[in-house]
Amino acid sequence: MNRTDSVVLAIAGVIGATVLAAVVVAAVVFGLEASALRPFTLLVREPFAWIVVAALVVAAVGNVYLE
């Protein structure tokens, strides 16, 4: 992975963390509705969801690394 790929991956990580934080803050500010918390409850209740998330992360990082 060269420097450009590392920068793109870092920017994507920062954007992802910012979006996650914005969703959590919006849920707290506007009320903890079921629709806002559904993805988080799915990750807590279903271990298979963690496998899917991990597979997506590995695929994304592998794609960046191979290119």
C-alpha cells in the first residue's frame, strides 16, 4: 500500500467515525427511537452481523491493498 492508498483509507475511516458519531448524537438529542438504534441492536444481538461487518472491512482493505 502506497502513501496515497493510506491517505484515502485514513480519510474514509475518519468520515466513517464522524458519521457514526453523528448518528449516535442525533439519536441522543432527538430521542432514542428504534429506527436510529436498530443497526446497533442488530450488532449486539446477532453475532453473525459481526462476521458480515468484518468481511466487509477485510474486503475493503484488501481491495485498497491490491490496487
